[in-house]
Amino acid sequence: MKVKIIGGGFAGAEAAYQLLKRGVNVTLVEMKPLKKSPAHKLDTLCEVVCSNSFKSDDVDTSSGLLKAEMRLLDSFVLRIAEQTRVPAGNALAVDRYAFSQSVTDALLDYTNFRLVNEVATDIDADDYDFVIVATGPLTDEMLIPSLQKLFGKDFLYFFDAVAPIVTADSIDYESAFAASRYGKGEADYLNCPMNRDEYKNFYSNLISAETVELKDFENNVFEGCMPIEVMAKRGADTIRFGPLKPVGLRDERKNDKPYAVLQLRKENAQGTLYNLVGFQTNLKFGEQKRVFSLIPALRNAEFVRYGVMHRNTYVNAPLFLNRYFQLKSNPKIFFSGQITGVEGYMESALSGLVSALQGYRIFSGKLPIDFSEKTMTGALCNHVATDFGAYSPMNSNFGILSPLTDKIKDKSQRKAAYSRRALETMREILSNI
């Protein structure tokens, strides 16, 4: 079997290993060191471009659960990370140089591995059993025309401008109320009202909060999608006539009219996640938690994803990919990594693992594995393949898992129950293949 992988980041490196250990001849096309994206500096594969932390390793956290599942699946990238880790408390953090070099050296040790350093200009699956495209959020412009042939003109999102997402069970329903504006249609939104004093406190904190510093290549790209804090600085009432307008919204349980209203919209079909409508932002993550929690209905909100606005090329995956990361229109082509809309180092590596494993099984005449949505692996696969409104990138979080049968109020006990169920389910799946 011969497979080509385009892109040598977390997804591409993980996919390569999963195929190499199964005896597949792998050609990995990576443009470094001939050409580098604005975010890359090293010549080696699997470069850590931002924080060197891969988040918590505690199994009762969503990121820790993801890693536990990946260990069961024999993740190569995770194993190298553990070998090159540096002290970081409960988090898994790595020496970024040792990590990248170790990944590169380990892959080059395989006799059935061929590394081609060139800029990919087409996918060209004809001479291979299948191809995995893992070119990341900064996919080079030279490959774009080839991708356009697959997806058509409007196939990619070039900017990731996503509002924060909170869990449904962390919203204060004594304050929030379901209603549609002027009572028209279904009550599809949860409304989070503020009175005058609450709004003034929120507003003053919003306009003084710390923002992230954009990289040079990310500047001047969001003219049509303004950060909430930038809009707010145009005047105290600007956002009250925009995303926080209270008109046509009334909590029937109360007499007072709201002064400002934030609307929350369902993020998934199960209704376990809600996004803050119109709250795309460049605030630092800690500031988002602090400032947005000043809204009464979000005082105890659990944020599973913070708002981001940065350069991020990704496919509108539900239209084009199935839950195996396979292109619906051409089964010889798979996608993995952040170009699919998974977000995070380990999430990218997992998608590379899944696409390689499923591709190998399918082209070996075996059935693909259907990972249950009770597992973090299956939930991420389901997110990529499920069409539910506007598609946005997602990282691992408990909110995307199938809900527990029993309601557990205590947050720590609930997370532990999710993790126990996920690992039991994953072990059962693996024992049956």
C-alpha cells in the first residue's frame, strides 16, 4: 500500500506513524525548509508554533480524557511529547525543539518513509492508494487552486472569528429566559438580560480589558467582522443598538424591561452548548472569562471555547467530509488537522490518527471503526461530519459528548463520570476490532 501525506505538522506526523507501523509506504510532502508559513521557524516536522503546553493531563478534564483515549490508540505524537516533557504541574508541556527533532528523527528511521521537501501544488491521488491532506490553518496559497477544484469557489473559511461557547448546564436560568424577538417564531435563543447598572459595569470592564497582540499576517483581515470590544469603544450605546439590543425581548416572569440583552444560540443539536451571539473578540482568554461572567446569566458559566479572531483556513467539513475524515466526493482523499475544523495540538494529532487508521482499514478491505460519541474521539469525528448551522472549529470538551443518562449536579463528579464512561467505551471498541 502507498499513501501520500501533504503537511508535516501534528496531524501529518501522527498519520505517517500510524501507517508506517502497519507497513505502508508513506511519502510525506512538506514545504519546510524550502518555504515556511509566517508562523513557522524550525526546519523540522511537527513544530510547536504557539504555547508549548498541550493542556491538562488530568483524566477528569476534557484535554486529559482526549490524551487517555489517544494512549489507548497508540498515539505517536503523544508518546514523543511525554518523552520530551518539561515541568508544568498537571499540564503536559514539552521542550519544543527536542519534541520536533524527536518526531522527525523517529519518522526518518523507518525504511518505508520518504520525506519530500517541496511546496505541494496539487493533491494528485492517482499514484497512491489514498492521500491525506494535513496542511493546517496556514495552507499555502500554491495549493489553493487544487483545493478549489475539489470544493468549488467558496470552500474555505479564511478567518476564524468565533464567539465564546459555554455549557448549557452552567447557565443561570433564574436570569436567562428563552424567547424570540417580538415573540415571532420558536424561542430558539436564550436571552441574558442586564439592567442599567449591570450593563455599565460590564461595559466599563469590556472596554478596558486586555487584548491579544495579533501577528503581522493577521492584521487588517476582519473589516467585516468587528470584535465586540472594538465596537464598544465607539460609544457606550453602540453595542446596545447592535448585538446587545434589548428591543422585542421580555422575560414574562419579571416586570422590568431589560436595558441590554445578550443572546445565546445553540451550538449543537443536543443543546448542550451555546455560543454568545455577536461576541467575536480579541480579548485574552482570562479576560473573556472575567468580563463575560459579569453578565448575570453567565456568572457561573463554564467556557469550553473562548472567542478567537485569527487567520485560520479550514474546510466547511460537514458539507464535504464524513466522520472518517474522508472526502465524500472522492474516497481516495482524506483530510486531517486544523484544516478540518478540529482545534488544538492534540485534537489535530488525533484527527491524523483517525484518518490514517480509517484509510488503512478501508483500503485493506476492512470496515472503518465507528467511534462512539460517548468518547472524545467519536465526538470530535461527529462534530466534523455534522451539519448544524454555521460550522466552526472545535476543541475537545465535555459538551460535545453524548449526555450522561443520569443527571449529576456536582461538576467534578460529572466530569469524572464522563471520563469513566468514555474510557470504558473506547476499551470495548478496541477489544472488538
